[in-house]
Amino acid sequence: MPIPNLVETGAGSLANAEAVLRSNELKRGRIIYQRSPFRDIIIEMRMNGKVITPGTRISKGSVIDLVVGDGGGPKD
């Protein structure tokens, strides 16, 4: 199955991304916070430590780590 786009559009928030993952029978792994002016906005998706892009084909039940904004200010 192709991974949904959690980075852009309305799926950009952490709460919405978690709901989209569940509805696609995927599991949320770690949440990795990165400096960003926006809190809980999805910056990147990773699987097995590697960045994955929307549309990448993965198996149901795969664990997806989410890199999210910490709300602490501009990215360095």
C-alpha cells in the first residue's frame, strides 16, 4: 500500500497524522521533535531510520516514525 501524505495539506498535524495512520492500518512509532516555529506539525516521515516520501509502497502494519515541530522557533 502507498503511504499517505502526512506532511502537507490538512494531515500536517500530529493528531490528524495519527488518525490517518490508524485508518490505513499503520502504526505510529517514535515522535522525534525538531526545531520549528510550528508545534506538532509533521516535518518528515521515517521508517527503519530512513526518510520515506508519500506514495512509497509499504506493508500494512508498518511502523512509521514522525518528525514533528517543537514550536520553539525558526529552524536553525
